[in-house]
Amino acid sequence: MGAHDTRLSRRDTLKAAGALTIGLCLPIGGARAAQPAKGPPPIHPNAFVRIGADDSVTILSKHIEFGQGPFTGLATIAAEELDADWSTVRVVAAPANATLYANLQLGAQLTGGSSAIANSYDQLRRAGAMARAMLVQAAATAWKVEPAAISVTKGVISHAASGRSARFGEFATAAAKLPMPRTVILKDPSAFTLIGKTAGVPKVDSAAKSTGRAIFTIDIAEPDMLTVVVARSPRFGGKLASFDASAALKIRGVVAVKPISNGVAVYAKGMWPALKGRKALTIQWDDSKAEMRDTDTIVAEYLAQSRTTGKVHKAHGDVDAALAAATGQLVEVDYVFPYLAHAPMEPLDGFMIWDGTTARARFGSQAQTLDQGGIAKVFGIPVDKVEIETLYAGGSFGRRAQTDAQLAVELAEVAKAMPVGTPVKLVWTREDDLHGGYYRPLFVHRFRGKVDKGRITAWASTAVGQSFMIGSPFEPFVVKDGVDGSMTEGARELLYDVPDFRCDAHVAKSPVSTSFWRSVGHTHTGYAIECFVDQLLVAAGQDPVAGRLAMIGNHPRAAGVLKAVAELAQWKGPQPGNGRARGVAVVKSFDSFVAQIAEVSVGEDGEPRVHKVWAAVDCGVAVNPDIIKAQVEGGVGYALGHSLYAEVPLKAGLPTVSNFNDYRSLRINEMPEIEVVIVPSNAAPTGIGEPGVPPLAPAVANALAALGHSRPSRLPMVRVA
């Protein structure tokens, strides 16, 4: 079995005779490099590092791995301070336990906000350093030497003066009997051998995923397991009125049909009979509180509302007076953003057994704390009677981070409806997933700006869209005085210095379920801001890069990535010629800075074609440079496909797309060449899973404007009539 062989399950690993376990809780702002990390170990320690007598090093990840790289990142951080041999490092998902495994930035066990590495960096460094110190002390005691005389390199503990050496496993048992050190010294970054390196740190999950050994929820096939699909209202807000299951129950393989809070569940001995059974149901829906509007109707209502000032999110100066002044040029534009589905390759699914006392679930849980709470409420049991084994997930982009834990609740309900001990696997089809909502909200932005004597002097923006934070468990942390900051993140705190400024927003209402989508509010604010500033700079006669740099003085890291990408692309302006032009955008999101330049043409069919994208990123300390580049590249592809083609239109409240045939993803021949530079930084690590998304679409739009085409004000850029 290789070092990264995932045939060794999480449960097997935790049951194995690990000789040394390191556990700690480190609050935000804890240990820093080359400084002592002080403080007593917790009363209930949570294990992050386990070292076995076989020399294996197991890192427990409190964050789900769905392709964004935290398994490798967290292992790299701990292994760095431990001075482990990377070939012996394994990673398993930590149990669901918010007390022990909370995200230190978000206050619950969940993966989101591009925070996995940022909130774990000090925590995992300290865990690795503690394990190393205990191993060294055990060796020093056995060899009767001073700990300071011992070195550790790639999993080997050595005492140069006596020539003695041993691998971790030899002292793991003795080390486990020692008290955990109250003070550890973290490495100076100049001594790093794994963090920031591109060689010798392969992703821990790649081999298993490439060979098919990695286990996803869809792979689960337990004895006597029933596959469950649910018939849900075709309209958001629709409720079950009545149903007739007689025809469905006649289908071979269908075992039962049960009503649940969200619809009607069909249980069968396999997916095919479950789908046939669902199709055979006769259902009446109550649409009295359902969304019945078309997308165009909603857009028109939002646009009308944007003509009035909403709740002010940020303001300075007197923007109304500046915009009304007789001097200067007034520029106005509206931007419209559609509902967007997440469309991960693995739709929602989950496995559960309810034994009458404990609910045991296995699925790709992105928000274990929310999911545990939802399951516990269904069964009326304490949260500690809900066990979640977090599996790999085939993407998410926010799909599995529902604020109301819909998937977990539905999974619990279908398990509860059957006899105790019945194993059930709930599966959503692709069509279920695209029709199921939790979309990126439909948004409208109205912008007004003033250009006077070559300068941008005034800026006002009004946003209209749904808030999925208001009424959610996150409301107390995100919503202040009625202001949902996620609606205008990036728009209320401009990178640019403008004398008179206001950002306000209206909260719209709809039964359509909305939630986090990769880069959240920045998905629409990044586009609107970077298109609008480009339009204003054109009106001011300024170069898009130089003009931005002249206004960005208070944000040196933003200026740094903008300069870096300009140098990478050898920027000499938009350079329209030979049917191509270049556009630029820079966005700060999740405390990371990304600038992109896109080279674009327009084909004979009128569709934009993106030939190359240059990107510069500053995400603080680059723990895994290859993963950072991969995430930026993936973000470019994800953003390009959605900005060009993706939309979930509603007709009389019904989603009109169903699968990848009409919810188009970017095709491989449409993927541009991408060149990424990581700007060196000593700042604490920040996010990278999402920041590659926001700058792409405005860079493309600005290139189209440089070509003489209209800068798209309604997305997607290629719209189906």
C-alpha cells in the first residue's frame, strides 16, 4: 500500500494503533514563525497529527476535499514543521465535531470562503512542531543527549555526534507518553523544505482519483441498501398537495413511496427502478406561494427598483451633488446578472443508516456543523448522536454549503421514514441538481459616475438582489443593521480612490432558493466594477492599466498584481489589431489579489473567443504553488464558461434548462492558454479557491470594448433568444 493509497479508510486509520497523537485548538492570531506558541493544551484535544509505529504520518483534515487542494495543503503545513518524509504522509477527513474542528475564521466546521489554508496555517504548523518536539524529546531521553543536539530530516531523527539515527516509528510510542509541550518554536520561512516548493510535494489525492480507488458517495453500495430519488415541486415555493403512488409501487424494484417535507421519496433496489417509479407518480402541487414570474419580469422589476437609493452600505463625500454638477461627463450603465447553477460533476447525494439512537451519514459534507444540526433536528436527537464521515466530493463551488442544510435534512427524512436499520442512498440527478436552486442570485447593478478633467470624481452604485444571509445561521455574523455585506462585497470597498462615493442596495424577495456560488458576491460586483472603471477610464482618456494604478495607491498588493500581470503580458495597451484586443481587470476577494489580462477576438458566429489569459496572484505565503496555479486556471475556465453561456432562465417560475446540453459548460477546445505568476509575499496565507473567478469576465468584456464591440451589460455574453 502506497503512502497516499486511499483504500485505507478514515475509520480504519483512526482505529489503527497510532502511537503518537497530537491535538490542539489554536485561536486566530496564534503562533507566528520564529516566535513561541504559548498556551496550555486544551481540555479536550483534537487530533490533527497521528504518527504510527510503522512511520506513517496521518493528517486529519477538518476541511472537505472536492478538488481545491486542502488535503495536500494542510498536510504540507504540518509535515513542514514535523520535518516528515512526504512519502509517508496520508490524509483522512476529520470527524464532524465543531468543538474540535471548527473553522477558526467562520466559527463552525465548514469549508468555504476560500478559508481552509488561511484558518489552518498557524494551527497545523503548531501541531507539526509539537509532534516533532515530542519525538525529539523521546529520542533525547533514550540516547541520553540534549534535545538541541538532535536534528530531524525527512522523517529521520539523528544525533550527529554519536552517529545514531531512527525513523519516527521507533520513538512514536515513547513520545506518546510525554506531556505535550506548552511552547514550540516555528521555523523561519527561509528553512522551509515543503511549503512554497513545486517539487517533491505531489497532491495526496491525485493517484487514488486517477486510478478509481477514491471513494465518493456515488460509489457506496452496501448490502440491502435502497436507492432513493425525490419528486420535488417544479416551482420554487411549491408545496405537495396530494399524490398517488399506486402505479409507482407496481414497478419491479420499487420498495416504498413516502412523503417528506420537500416532496415524495421513491425507494428502490437500484437507480433505474427508482427513476421509473418517480416518473410513474401522480402528484398535485400547491403553487399558491410559488415563484411564478419570468426572468425578464424579475429583471424589469429590479431595474425599476435600482432607480431609487437603497440601504447605504458605504459612502463618503457628497455623491449626489457631484453627479448633478454641470461640469464633467456623466456616465450611466446597468448590469444584469442571471441566476446561475453550480453544476458540479457529482450532483448531490448522501448515504445514511439510522439505528434508532444514532444517525450515521457518509457524504461529501461541506458544512458539517450545519448538516449535523439539520439531521439532529429531523430525528430529535442531540448533535453528538449524528456521525458524519466526510467523503470526497466531485466538485461543489458552493452547492453543498446550503444555509438550511437541505441535502442533510432530506437525507435524514428519507432514512427516518423507513424501518430502523434500513441503509439508504439519496441521489439527485443532474436535472434535479440544475432545477434544485440554491443558485447564485439574480442581481442588477446601476452605476453612475462622473469624469472631469481626466479624473474619475464621483461614483454611485445601487444593487438589487436576494440575500441568502438574512434569515440564515450566518445572519448574526454577516448582517449588521440590515446590511448584508455579501451582496456588495468588493463594491462597497473600492480599490480605487474616488472623492465622492456611495454604494447602496435593495434586498429583493423571491421563493427561488439562493446560496453561495464560487466567489459569492464578487461574481457580480467584480464584473460591474471592473467594467465600469474601464468605461470611465476610456472616457477620461486613460490607459486601463496606468489609469487603475493612478487610483489604487492605498492598496499596494492590488497594485503589485496589476503591475505583475502587465509585465507578464508585456502590456502596451489594449492593442486592437489582427482581430484581437486585450482587456484587464483586478479584484480583491477573500483577502487575495488577482489581476488578469485576456486576449480576445470575435468569431464569425459573433461569439467571443478568448485566446490567452495572463494572471498574477498574491495570496500571501504560497503553501502549494502548483495548486495555486491550478486553482487560478480552473477559476478561469469556470468563469469563462459561465460568463459566456450559463444562465438558468425562469418561464412562469419554471427553470428552462435541464442538463449540460442547455446549461453549457466551457468545452476543451474553448479553453484559453493560461499563464500564471505568483507574486512573492510574506503575508499570512489567504484564499485561492475562489479568487481566480471574478477578474476573468470583466477582462474579456473590456477586451471586447477595445475591439469596438459593446461591453456586455447583461450576462451571459452569448444569450439564447
